[in-house]
Amino acid sequence: MNVQRTVIPVARPVLEEAEADAARRVILSGWVTQGPEVAAFEREFAALVGAPHACAVSNCTTALHLALKAVGVEAGDEVVTVSHTFVATANAVRHCGAVPVFVDIAPGSFNIDPELIANAITARTRAILCVHQLGMPCDLQAIVDIGIRNGVPVIEDAACAIGSEILWGSSWEPIGKPHADIACFSFHPRKVITTGDGGMLITSNPHYDRNFRLWRQHSMSVSDTVRHGSATVLFEEYPEVGYNYRMTDVQAAIGRVQLGRLPQIVERRRRLADLYRVELAAVPGIAVPNEPQWARSNWQSFCIALPEWAVQQQVMQGLLDAGISTRRGVMNIHRELAYADPQSHRQGSKLERSEAAQDRAIMLPLYTQMSEADVVRIAGTLASLVAPA
Ligand SMILES: *Cc1c(COP(=O)(O)O)cnc(C)c1O
């Protein structure tokens, strides 16, 4: 076998000299964890999405945990969400001792079906946790309306959605602009911008923000940055059980460089996604992702549905043999062993569309450094692999 063949990866972060310089600057400054760089990253991120508060944490899973805790999710409560998402969405609910209630995705979409949410709400529902799956905005307007009507807070799992936009009234607004109660972002390398690992909590509620800042640092009443800068001796207190969910200053410095790259990254991803659409338009049976008129994706992933006659694993193998790496569609949490126990979750609707999406969808390579020629070759290879016999 040829061990040296080059394979087009599914994703690739943009990390260059500027990020390396930023990390070096922080390392040599002598202050490496949650400090001035984290504070600056938070200010810049808040400005970018148009929110009064942004609180950086270690990753999006810990962000989701703190968000759920902030709105009062406790042991035995229920949180309405999707099964068709990365496992961390529901794990964060279980980290609160609460029960995820899974509803199906909408027809022609990988996002939650708002019509199914109201039916899944009970007296025990403490939050709705919606996901902007693969960077495609979910129908936040409809979901926020349901939350308000039922007196249930709405949290956005925006792990993949930095740079995505939604039409709100008559203006395009970035995902993260506070319409729901809290939005949570990820900076894992598989997302559109990265800090290695990292997360961000966005809210317009100062009380929530105060709690995030307390809990992420062991619920320490006076932070180490404040003590360090104080001319008088200060003793801290620990009024409740906290967590160590800090982001480091090395990560934040990298994140600030990445924020500067975001507009070009999103523009490039949109151009490549448009080209995929053009190239795949004439391929029988392939469904390209549907972008509603009120949504603009950042195309964190470009996920297509295969024709019924195609076998997912065979198509993926055929692409890999041609030097093209792909991934299966988004997972379904209710199918995983960690959720086999019937106590672990509740099914709030049928999950047929979620299961079909996992079994028929594949994610194609999409990253800023790939060329137009790569897209054309991938689309052509795919077309030949799914051609009806
Ligand atoms: C990536 C992802 C997460 C987890 O983010 P981490 O930063 O890795 O903890 C959560 N939800 C969704 C939908 C994701 O895609």
C-alpha cells in the first residue's frame, strides 16, 4: 500500500505565524492563565456579536453546563433538546443531574423542529437547549416565542455557529446577539475558529454573567487578577461549590488573532459552499443543505444527504480511496451506549428524521485552504460514486 498518499482532510484550522507569535508573547509575559488576554478576548468577542457580556471558559461543554445551571436546571429537571447533535449537548444536561428530552429535527433540515418543542414541555421542563447544527442557524425566532409562551428559558448551543447570521425583524444579526437567554460557543479545532480548546458564554443578563465568572474559577469571591493588582491585602472566600473552567491567556491570545481572521474565513467558506451547490446541483438524488431565507450559515460543515440507492459506507470508502476524507452525518445521542439506560433521557417525539439523517448524510471536506479545483474534483468523484447502476 502507498503510505505517502495525500488525502484531502474534512477540516483544517487556519493557524499561522500570527497565532504562534501571540502564544509566544503571552508565555514570555509570565501571566499564562485567565488574565488580561482573556479579558481582552471577551471584550472583542462581545463587540463582535453585539452582546453586553461574554465570559470565556475552557470549552463549550463547560459553557453549556454553566448556562444550564444559571437558568436553574437541577437534578430531576427536564431540558428539551435534540438527539441529532454532538454528544456534549445532552451530556451537559446530565452533568446537572437533569434529563434531556429529545425531539426530532425539522423536515429538510438538521436542526430542531420547533413544532415539536411545545408538545415535549411538561411541568418539569426547566430549559430549551437548541443547537445551530453545523453552523446553520435553527429557527430561533420560533423557539424564543415558544420559550416566552411557556415561561421556559432558551439556551443556544452555538458551538459551531460563530460567524453565522440570522434575519431578525429586518436586520441580519450575528448568532450570539442575545435574543435567547444564553448562547454558548466552542473554539475546538473542528470549529470555524479555534483556540485549541475553549468556549464562550454570551448573555444580556448581568446576574448570569456574574455567576459564570464566579463558578468558572472555583467560586472564588476575589479573583487572582484582582488580588495580584491590589495594594491592600485581600482574602478571598468560597461561598459555594465552583469549578475550574478557566480559559488560559495563551488560548485567549490565539483567539484574538482568530477573531481578526473570521470575516475572511467565513467569506471563503461561503464561496466554497456555493461552488459545491453548483457542482452538485445536477447530481441525481443528492440533497444539498437547505439554507432558509432567514439564515446565513458559516458552513462549519457541508453535509449532504445521499440518494436512497447509495450505501453510505461504500460511498465514503470510494471517496477515501480517491484521496478524499469524509465523515458520517451528525450522530444521534439516543443511539449511544451512554444513553441506553431508559432513565438517561426521554423521547419527546419520534426521532425518524434524526435517524435517517445520520444514516444517509455525509460531510464533505470544507476548509479555507482548499482550492476550487478540489471542490470540483470531490463533487465529480461523488457524482460517479452515486450514479444509479
Ligand atoms: C463541538 C460541539 C460541542 C462541544 O464543544 P467543545 O468545545 O468541544 O466542548 C457542543 N455542541 C455541539 C453542537 C458541537 O458541535
